[in-house]
Amino acid sequence: MAQERVFDAEAVEEYRQFLLGLLDQLEGQVIPVLATGTLSRAPAFGTAPGAADNAAGQYAEFHAATWRNLQYLRGALHGMEASLAAVAGTGAVAEDDAAAAFTVIESDQAAEPAAESTVLASGDGSDFATTAAADGFSTPIEVSDSQLATAEGVPPDS
């Protein structure tokens, strides 16, 4: 039996709002403390011989790595929010495309599961179909050359 997938615009918007809340907290509370607050200055490391030299270097490395990771996190959250906003704007189109592209075909229970995926090319070479069979089910997936090239990191031909 095929499971029906339905685009839920409310769930997308709810998750987008959650991400915006995380961004507000990150940009309003965490980053300012590390950028200009108490964590922007290295502490005094004591008067023991070598303490300031060793600890200052370790602190500088830790501070730089933490700052870098926060900026990566900030960029990832902004990217996810932008993607969700784009998906929310084209939800009906995306749902129709997904329904056309992903069709689930039930096979009989007596079919033997395939050990690996099979990639087939159409006659004109423009589309590929990947079929993976497991537990008696197979799922054909149609992918265009431009989608395949983009997935492999190669820009599509113009």
C-alpha cells in the first residue's frame, strides 16, 4: 500500500519560526558576549612561570574555534530559514513535482530483494532512473541530467 505524502505548509512555517527563534537567541545573546562582552577578552592567567604563555595561546585557539563554529551555525540557520521560506512560497508546485517524481510501486511479496541499486539511462540519455529493491518493494526515481550534475557538484550545461 502506498503512503500518501502531503505538503504541510503550517509545519514548514512552524519550523521556520523555530529557526528564527534560534537565530534571535544566537545573534542577540550568544554572539554579543563573545564579540564584545566578557568573553571577548582573555582572562588573567596568573603569575606562575609559563602560565600566561601556555594558557593565552590555548585560550586564543579556543576563542577562534568557538567564534568560527558560531558563525558556521549562524550561516547554516540562515540558509535553512531561507530554504524553508522558498519552499513555503512554492509549496503547491513542490508537492505536485514530488508526486510526479516519486511514485511508489508495490511488487508482490514473493520478489527477492535486490542486493544493490541499478541505474538505467533512457534512450536519449536525458533522464536516469534509479531503482532500489528491498523487502519486495521497488521505488523508481527520475532525475534529470541537470539535477544529477548539480548533485555531483558539477554545474549544469547551459
